[in-house]
Amino acid sequence: MEYAADLFSSYWWLLFPLAFFIAQGWGSFMRYKRTKAKIELLKAYAASGKEPPAELMATLNKETDNGKEWLDSQSNHGRNGGGGGVFVVILFSGLSAVFAFVGHEGWLGDDKSMYFVAMILGVLALAFLFSSIFGRRRNRD
């Protein structure tokens, strides 16, 4: 048990890329399920002899189904006052502040790595902030 604690304390930061890979895998699986459901729906239309709706055909004719409809609805929602990209900016800013605080207090021993993680999360927060500001401006054009 002591070995597992030492291993985790040395490599805790690997949880972040692992979570990213799991999230990407889950997204791929859900895209597969959506495409499979659309094909089954087309089969049902073909079996009944009816013409499928144009919207369904338009979603299948896209080159890639990468979840853009979700992102478009989020950005439109954010433009109407719902805060599409604000959540991500606040999330990364808060995580950056937490890691900086933990590094300052020295709770986990290695304060340099905590500050390093805080800087990375802060840069990500800034990147998402600029992306949401300039992305909205680009979408209006």
C-alpha cells in the first residue's frame, strides 16, 4: 500500500492527461452511437418507403460529425446571455488559483510543481478567454 501512495504522489499529474484521453474516448463512442442511430433511422424510413427529412440527410452529408452542433448551441447560448465560454474560463482560473494556493501553503510538499501547474492552468484560462472574445467577433462577421 505504501508503494501505491508513493507512486501516486510522484505521478499525480498524470491524472489530467488520463482524464483527457478518457473524455475523448467517450466523445468518440458517443459520436459512433449518434451515427449508428441516424443510420437505423434511415433504414426505418427506407423500409416504410418514405423519404427521410432533409435535416437528417444534411447531418449525414457532413464530412465529420465532431459535435459542432453542441458548440454552436453553446456559443449562441452565450451570445444571448447564457455564458457559453465563461464557464471554462472560470473553471481554469479557479483551478489555477487552487494550485497556486496549495503551492504557497506547501500542503503537498513540492511547491514548484504546484506553481508550474497553476501557470499552465492560468495560460489555458487566458487562451479560452481570448478564444471566446475573438471567436464571437469572428462568428458575427
